Amino acid sequence: MRFGKETEEEPRLGIAPLVDIVFLLLIFFMLTSHFEIASGVRIRLPKVTQKAYNAEELKVTVLVDRTGQVYFRGKKVSLTQL
């Protein structure tokens, strides 16, 4: 009578105990850590003295045609006037 070899199972590392250990470590570090609110430096910001400007008012259009004529706001001007 011949008996087959018994195969040994390789030991496995269960995931449930690892999850428990991770949570215990997390709770430990949360309870033993010291949280401190950082106190900042108080500063006084200056008050605004100018009114807000509209960026659209600051836009200008300068056109130059093929002949080199310069137009500013629809009127023909020279480079020195520009």
C-alpha cells in the first residue's frame, strides 16, 4: 500500500489582523499626538484709497495698414503722436 506525500500548505499572512493593527496604530498616534493651533502674526492691511478701474477702459487698439499708416481709435495719427 502506497501512501501519497502529504503536501504542506505554505503559511499565509491573513489580512484581517493587519487591518486591525493598522487601525490600532492610527488610533494610538491620534491619541498621543499633540495638536496645536499655530498663532499667526496680526497685521493691518492698508485701506483702498483708489477706486477700482475697469480693464476695458484701459484697452486701446492701434491699427497699421499695408502702407504703414497708423490708426489710433479710428483716426489716422503719426508715430510721434502715438
